[in-house]
Amino acid sequence: MPVQKTFLVDFPDQDFTTSITAENDSLTVNDLLSQNGLMPRDGTFRYVSSQTGEMINHISVASAPSTLKVQTPKNVIQLWIEKCHSQGAMVSSEGQKYLLFGVEPDTYANIFVAQESFTRCDVEKIGYSFSPLGQPYTTGNFVFLQVPAEGDQATLFNPLNGKEDYPLRLLGDIDPIRGGWAVWQIGPNVHTATKCKHIKTIYPPKTLKSKRTKMKVQQKANRDPSKKDPRVRPIKIKSLNSISVEPAIYSAQISKKNPSRNGEAIVCGAKSNSSGSNIGYVAAWGNKTRPTMINRAGYQYGMSVFVKIPEEGRVAQVYNSIQDVYVNCRLTDSPNLRVEDLRGRWVIAQLRRHTTHKRVLKLHSMPSDVEGPGR
């Protein structure tokens, strides 16, 4: 049933506000602005952003905030493109130099900034164009993205929700360039792309911490993981006692060198007859009121894992101690636990095979639900 909803439209750059009312809650924010004559007459797209800077033009007014900020979302820019070559253009604007892909001359381009501060390219920002209306990417478009550490699935900016979740499958041999940033051309299937052979792959300098890099390629080497990666802290565990059979969860004892820490632990991993049963890796240290959480050495489908749900996205990394690498896994909901409700919190998940994502972590329980030692 249609419900009226009144919005305050704020134009921060013009120091102007106005009120408009949606008579139909099935409208999108973009439709509402258009109906009220608040879109530019020259055809330029006008962005509406959330308080956190995400594009919300295409969400329904029913779920939109009461204040609509008319401003460009984070990581999105609009630039006039005067000249460009077949794949892209170098543009300077307001003292910054941009390297842009997928743009056309004599157009006002909508650009998603995919990478910042690549000093070896002598540019401040690198981005690619997209369409804020209709299909965001079409066959032949050029985009710029980082090759994933695992698998062939990448993502692009999705103007429908303002997130980087537009699915894109990378075709061809991508193993030699994993971790590198490269230019890709959208294929006949707009959810596939092939690497542009004429443009060199860019690898981030080791000293550069990219703002947008969401994964690191963990290469196998003869090294002590506890010294090279602070996330991998091996610890000896003893007195394993089963708490749960499926998936396997245990209680255990660990060394109590620090008096402020609890010497008791909850251990996730494979079944007790697996190799490396007396070695684990600390997921989170305990304290006087909470046991330490440990992931057991080893790697196999069906094992339980302590994992911290990221603040955004559905990808978490699991340490494979057998190959000394991190693997990306997609988090999936269970009937009682939802990823969106548990952002930033530790959970117990089970590693499973998946036909689409290769592997997933299915949420199983909260650590507090486990009847561990001393409870």
C-alpha cells in the first residue's frame, strides 16, 4: 500500500535545501528527484549520497534516509574528457592528475576511482568509467581492477547500490599476474572480461599500502609465518576435549605466560585424528573472562574456523597451514545467523565446498554459544 514520505533534499555545494514528498513508496530516489524537477536540464547525472558516502540514487524511497544529500559519492568523480586514446585518457583537474580508462572524447564522464597514489605511474588516481543509468558496463568497455589472489571472480563498482559488487569473471591465464592491477575489456557477456594485452600490469610497491587493496597475495616460501605475518601466531595446545562433533570444536589448555590471559582455549579445526593436532594459530587472545580462540593447524573441507566478519563485503580469509597461504572464502548465512547483523564480530563458521564460489564459510554459531572450559 502506497505511503507518503517527506524528504529534506540538501544541496551542500549550493547551501540550499528543499522538501519533497513521495506519494508512492515504490519509486526510486532518482525517480523522486526527476518528478520534482531536481535533475539538471543539460542531462548531467545528479548523484544522491548516504551519510557514509555511498550512491543511493537507485534505492527505493521506502528504504531511503529522510535527508537526501545531493553530492558526489565517495570514490566517484565527474570529469569532462576532451581528448583520449583508444583505451583511456590522462586528465588533470584541480591540481590532480588522473589516468582514466573506458572514456570517450567530448563527454562528461562518470568515473569510479579504483586506485589512489600509484606513484610509479606518476598519477594521483586511476579509474574507469561507468554508466549511472541502465547497464553500467557494455561490451568493449575498458576497466581497471586488481587480479584476485584466488579464483577468477572480480568485482566492479555497482551504481545500483553504490558498492563494489558487480560480478565480473576474468578470462584467460591470470595466475602470473595475481595481485597486480591491470586493464580489462568487457566481453560479449558483460559479466566477463579479458586482459588488455597492450597495457602493462601494474604491481603495487612493497612499501605502498594501497587504500583500496583488499587482499594480499600470500606466496609459499621457506619462512617462519609467526615472524612474517602477525595474523599467524602458532601455539602449542594440549588436553583436547570434544565440545562439538559436527563441526569439530574442542576445549584445550595453553601456556599461561601472561598472567592477564586465561589459560583455557576453544579450538576450531578438523577432527582430532588430523595431522598437526597439537599446533594451533591464535585467532584472538582471551582474557580473565573469555577463553582464547584458536584455529587448529591443517586445512580440509568440513572443518570449523574462527573468523571475524568484515565491516563490508562477504569475503573472509582462512589460513591454509599446509600450503602456507591465505585463501578467500565467501561468507554465507545460516538460519539463525546473518552476516549483515554480525559485522566486525567473531563467529564460528564451517568450511564447505560450493559449486559457484568454490568454497564458502557457512556461519555456525557465536563463540559465546560454545560451552567451553570453565563454563
